Amino acid sequence: MNKTIVFRMFPQESHHNATFKFASKLKGEGYRIVYASNENMKAVIKENGFDFYLIEIKKDILIKPLNRKIIQKTFKIKALQ
């Protein structure tokens, strides 16, 4: 299987750690796993056995905390027929 999955998230170790078990399962299924992040995250990504794609900090739009509003949404799930 020559498929690649790229993970991209806020550049903080805890955010990445939360995905490593899932990524390991995917890697075991034959997927190539790449984490795209800034230099600060390179070591933890490589230590966990995944490929790393560098996003320069000066070009990284996720480097500053984002102002987020909590939005409540209600989803209706249709029963499968």
C-alpha cells in the first residue's frame, strides 16, 4: 500500500502524543505517516518513529494561540435503513 497520511495540529507535544497510538495502528496497516510541524516538534515525532515535514515557524499560522468561541451544535443522526 503506497498511501500517505499527514497529521497537522497545534505544535504542542500533548496534542501530538494524543495521536501517536492511532498513527502507529495506521502505520501497522501499511500507511506512511507524516507529521507536518515546526522544528520544535521534530524530536518527539522522530522518536515515535514517524516521518517529519518541516513548516518554518515564521510561516506557521498556528504558532500563536487562536481566539476561539465555543459553539454549541446539535447533530441529528438518522438511523440506517
